[in-house]
Amino acid sequence: MLEQIIKYFENSAGEYCLYLGQHLELCFISLTAAILIGLPLGYLGSKNAYLAKICQTFSQLLRIVPSLAVIFILIPIIGTGMLPAILALVFLGLAPIVTNTIVGINEIPNSIKEVGLSLGMNEWQLFKQVIVPLALPYWLNGVKLALIEIFASATLAAYIGAGGLGTLIFTGLSLYRMDYVIVGGFSVALISFVIMVGFDLLIRKVKQNG
């Protein structure tokens, strides 16, 4: 098996780089969209208890629904390719980002916010100088969880023609080529692990600096 894997990289390194690039592009676009939607939504949720409950309930529902089911639901509406894959991955990434944004802001004691206001800070200054530094570790943890969820689930995007490392896995399963499956699966697992460790180190550094 090891010889087959080595032979694959010798003969198909360009193909592997293409799939890896597609996977990273898909994840980058999806994560960026999830952050741009999730952070403001979470901030608004932290200001309104009713909205927070709706956001958290929605987040829990997203965690229950399988990634493949979300993709299949979108196929009849917008077809196949990158767009339905990105929309499905954005939905999956929203849950941890929204939840951790709300938790991060709500964990800040009201007394600290009141001190900031008493010093003459306006809402923007309070947000920039107090809320962001104290809530940032929670927000980064939400982004970490979202990215891991997106990166792992992006393998299913190959099922609807969006490319990525999942192409290797599905091709390997259809052709009974376990070397393809191992290369694709191990790449996803290894990069997900690196993402987790990297974000954990970043979060630890932010906490120490804070």
C-alpha cells in the first residue's frame, strides 16, 4: 500500500495539488462568508435575549442535520457545483461562530462594561477596547470549530462536482483504490489536526496577552 501511495505522488502530484487547491478555496470562501454573517449575528444576539435564543436554537438544528443532507436539499434549488457546496458549508460553519460570539460577549461582566461607560467611552470605543479583547478567545474558538467542521465536510462537495480532496476519496471507493482513499482521507485528517493545534496556540497566546 505504501508503494502505491508513493507511486501516486510520483505520477499525480499535479492532480493532488489541484484537488488540494480546490479544497482550500472552497473552505476559505465558506469560512469567510460564515464569519461575515456569524459575527454580526452573534453580536446582535448578545444584545437581545430573544434573538439569542433563536440563534442558538438554529445553531443546534444545524449541528443535528448531516452535511450531506444539507447539500442534497440545496441541489434541486440551485443545482450542483461550488455554489450549493459553499452554501451548505456556510450553514454548517455558522453554528459555532454564532454560539461562541454570543457566549464570548455575555461572559464579560457587566461591571467592566459599566466602568468603560463611566470613563466616557461611547459604544464603539467600548466594543473596540473592552469587548473585542475580552471576547476574542471565544470568537477564535468559534472560528476554529467552524473551520474544522467546514474542512471535514468539504470532502462531500466532490459528490456534487465541486472538487476538492473528496474527489480522491470517492474515486478511490468507486475504483477500489485504497491508496486514493488513504491519501484523500489522511490529508483531510492531518490538515484538520494542524488547524486545531494552530488555533489552540493562537487562543492561548491571545489569553496570555490579554
